[in-house]
Amino acid sequence: MPAATWIVTDGGPPLVLPTGALKAWRGTRRARSGPTDYERAADVRGSVESISVKDHIGLVLGDEAFPTTWIPDRPGPAGVFVRVRCARSYASALRGLKGLDTNGWERVAGLAFEVPDGGLTMFDSAWAGSEAPDALELSVAPGRYAIWEKLFEPDEQTSLVLAWLRPAEAEDAASPRVS
């Protein structure tokens, strides 16, 4: 498995936006009224929820500010967000994915995500989208996706929160291919 780029935040949740919507995300900058974009993202209580950003929809990887990376399906149009609750190292967390199977995945009810042309970008939600110093561009084919999640503990020292982005029309229970 190739080396991964990890998004580590300063306490807020990672955010996934269509790359074309980055300029619309203001992070902690206050708008004229109401909460900041960051405050809206920080209010998310589930492990994955959608958030509106002008004419776009983003994904907040909420619950806790865990280090997060993206592992593309091989072959496939999408992939898995890997969030480390605990592990000896990032490398050991990724090695643990070799034991990933189809058991225990649950579809996030009511959540579908439209990926437009131009791909997605993941970054710390506290930053303005166009200014985030650490951002990870995700190559995801345009289309409608469902989110499936799983708590995965491949050994006693590793606990991962996984969110699988997969085509919404896929009805089979095929496991993501992350090797």
C-alpha cells in the first residue's frame, strides 16, 4: 500500500468539499450574521454528515478530530476515509486494513453525496477552503454516492473509524479494495 497523506486538525472535524466549492468555505471567519462555517461543522454529532456550502454539499467527518486519510478503491470510482482513533503508527493502521471485510458495514441512513466534475478536497474545517495549508485532493469519479461506516479494530492496539464512499446504485455488499 502506498504512503498516505494524513489530515490532522487542531481540534475541529475534517471537511470534504467539491474542489470547486473551496472558495465558498470561510472556516473560522465570521460572516455578517450567524455561525461561522467552522462552527456549523463543529456542531455535527455523527461520524459523517452533510453540510451545505452555497450551491454545494460537503461532508463533515465529525464526532472526533481523528487523523484522517483517503484510500482509493482499487479498481473503483471511490474509496474509504480512514480515521485513526488509536494505533501504534499510521503505517500500522494502514497495515491493519489488509484484514478488512464486508462484515459490520452500516449505511448512513438518508445520506447520499453528489460528486461533481473536478473531484473533492479534504482539509481542516477551521481553515478557509482556499487557504488550508494541508489539503488532500481526492480523485473521485463524478456521480451519486452512499456512505457506509464501520468501527474497525484489527488488533488490540488499533481502532479505526471508516467511512466508505461508494456508488449509490451499488447494491452488492462487495468490500472496498484498499490494497
